Amino acid sequence: MEKIKHLDAKGKGQVDYDYKNDILFFKIKGREYMKSIDLDDVVVDVDKEGFITAAQIFDASKLFKIDKKVLMTIRSWQFEAKAENNVISLNITFEMLRRNKVIVEKGQNLIRETTSSLGNSEVMCKVIA
């Protein structure tokens, strides 16, 4: 069994929300992109070392059951990605504003299987506003 390698990217991330297309994008800065893996409603980017360094979540407002306008106010967030035996798990927690009050919404733990060759890895990225 292949050992799981870890990447601590706390404070090195960015988030973007495409309101028109309802796509939520989390990315770790400074990692060299190698390939993308399409998992239907999510696309993950993998760097040269085999770490998942970005996630694009399609139809994000429907998936998280959050109004699109509220998704535009994400302040702080945490992105955890794990790849093990060709199963990808994403856990995303974010803090945003709703009616000028800070709220915390925790996205589902998104688990997707892939046929792409992917080493075992774990990534933690946390950005605090």
C-alpha cells in the first residue's frame, strides 16, 4: 500500500466565485499544474507532485443550498483534499456574510471515484480573513 503524502498549504489559497456560471473555485497558490480530473460536477487540478491543488465546483449554489449572492461573500475557508486508491474526497468549510452577519456553512464531504492514475495524497489549505 502506497504511503499518503501530505501538503500543508495553510494561508496559501484563493477562492473565486463565478456568479453567472455558478462555479465555485478554490486554489492553492504557487503549485505547478500538471493535469485536471473531471468528476462530473467537480473538476480537480493536480500538480506535478500529485497533490490536488484546486477544485472547481459546478452548480455550487444548488450543491451547497446557498443563494448565489451569498456565495459571493466568502471570507474565510478551509479546503481539504484527499486522494487514496483512486477515490477523491473534498471537504470544504467556508465563512461568509448573510444580511451582514457572519455565518459558517460546511459543504458536503464530496467523494468521487476516478479512473485517472493518482497517487495517495492529502492537502490542507486554510485561509482566514
